[in-house]
Amino acid sequence: MKAFFRGLLLGTIGSVFVIVLAAGVCYFGGLLDFAGAEREVLSSSVKSSDKSVGAEMAAGIKMEPKEDAQEPEEEEPVKPSREEEPQKEDENSIRLLFAGDLYLTEILQDKYRRAGIQAAATEELLAFLHDADLFILNQEFPFGTTGEAMEEKEYTFRVSPDLVSVPVELGVDLVTLANNHILDFGRGPLTETLEALDEAGIAHVGGGENLEEAKALKTFEIQGKILGFLGASRVIPEASWNASQYNSGVFTTYDATQLVSEIQKAKESCDFVAVLVHWGIERNTYPEDYQKTLARQYIDAGADAVIGSHPHVLQGIEYYQGKPIFYSLGNFIFNNSAYESILVEFELTGDETKVRVIPCASEGNQMRLLGDNQDYYQRLRELSFGVSIDESGRVGAQ
């Protein structure tokens, strides 16, 4: 009987041991399975994060490196070295460069005060700009410390006069003030602007202390040729911005009559006349019909080139009577976002004028040369009207 109970007890203990052992195996197996699943979830989340970074990079969003991370070496830029850049085909030719809109954001001002002009433009671009005989752009703001911002105007600009050193260091020779921001803070800053530019040796057109000053022709004599420049705006917030006999302001061209008259007079004394005009609709990539009409009137009056601004985006090119019209060069150095821009080069040799477009791009407030960019040229062809652009950016009428 004892033997029977002893066998029963041992059998029961063995069964319990088997059950406990099986439960332990299942428990630890479950832990391993959970850990494996945890690893899979973590791995998936890392992969998703990598894809997100890739998407942001593809979208052109700059990923800031950690301060202690070593940045990878940058690849050589597409733009050829200074020695390889196209030089003047004739040493006696005249090289003019035109750019779009200039504005100095507070972020760029801060960077400039800490790092100098390289905050706004690469050394390569600066050398390129300084190589030109003349560099011209649209100054889309007043230098000033006085005045009050215009009421109910969405964007009002004003920059401290000491920062006139920025266009000086960029190599700017002439600016047009005929735009819809030069009187954002009233007439006081316009006077400050004229004084700052005069002291810095930068010529200006399109704005002045009265109508005679605002519409005045600015000329340069280079290589025995007289080059003339006029500036006017077809965009102002209100009629009071018009320069008059008694008030400072902007030379406007809602009616082309006055500007046409000034072009005709300029052509009597100048070998080359360029008209800088503020017009169009912001963000529209194609010009309005009135822009085309005005441009033809200017050329019929004697203009050799028409250079537009205001849309803040690139518009196309057209030739009329053998003369180039650039409807909008877009932003040059203007805002804090990443964007593409354009420089236009005129090379004047004897009676011949060669025109070339030079792609640029801004990132982190710094503008740089893009070099020969066939996709860029193709997009510009699509915006233009009966114009050819070859693989080096040379522009001509078809």
C-alpha cells in the first residue's frame, strides 16, 4: 500500500515538474518573441525616420547638422573656376550686369554684421560681379531711420543707412528706386536714401526730391561710349507717391508719354539706353499685355534694352526690333528662403550686343553662381517668346 502511495506521489511530483517546465519555456519564449517584435517596431520606426529625412532633402529642406558633427566635404561646384569662366571676347568690349530685387532682411543684416559680405554672396559671385564694368539692380527699400510705416500696407521695408555698405561691397554701380516700397516710411527715408547712395558713390534713377530728379537720365562713359539709364514704375500704392514739381517721389509710367519722351532725349546723346521698369503682378510668371505694349513703346522710342522687376519671380524674354526685353529678373538678394535667380550680362562690342543669362541660387541668405544649368535654360525658354538660349546661356532671337 505504501509502495502504491509512494508511486502516486512521485508521479504527481513529476507531472507538476513537467507542467512548470513547460510553462517556463512558454514564458521565456514569449519574452523573446516580444523582444523580437520590439526590435522590429524600433527598426521600422528608424526606417520611417530615414525616409522622412530623405523626403525633406528631396523637397529642398535643409537639415541642420549638430554643432559637434563633422560636415562632409562639399563637392566641387558646377560653375567653372575663375580661370575657366568665359571672359570678354574682346578686351575693348563693355560688360554690363543686371540683377533683380535687392532687400536686406533682418536675418541677413545680423549675419552681415557678424560675418561680412560673404553672408550675402559667395566669394566666387562677388568676384564675378566686381569684374563687370557696371552692375545694376532694383533697390526694393529705402535707407532710413525716420518716418512711420504706411498704414494698411502688408509689407513695409526700411534699412539702416549704414548698411549702404552692402551694395557697395556687392559692387553695385547703379540702382533704380522706382518701385512700390521706396516710400514705405514716407518721404524722409527717401531723402536719407538719396544722401546715403550719393555718399557711397552709387548712382540712382527713378526716384528723387522732385520730378526732374526722379526722371533724370544717369550716364556713364566707358570705352568711349555713353551708356544711359532711366527708371520708372507702373506699380505704386497711391497717387501721392508720384514725384512732382514740388514733391519728392517716384517717376511713374502708367501713361508711357513722359518716359517715351525721356528715352527719345536720351537716345540723342547715348550710344546705349536701358530702361529699368517696375511692373506686372507679383508671382505671375508671364507678363501682362500692358507690359508687352509698354516695352514696345520704349524700344520704338530708342531703348536698347528693357529690364523689368516687381513680380519677384522670373518672367520670360522677348526680342522686339532686335532689342531684348527681360520682363522680370525675379529676386536677387531678397528673402530668407531658398530660391533661384538670374543675372543678365550684356557685352557691347562696337555695334554688336551679346546677351547671356547666368543662373544663380540663394540658400541661407547667401547667393551663389549655379554655373551652366541646362534645366534652368530650358525652363527659361518655356517662359520666353521666340527666343533661343544655347548651352552657355547665350540669348538670341529665333
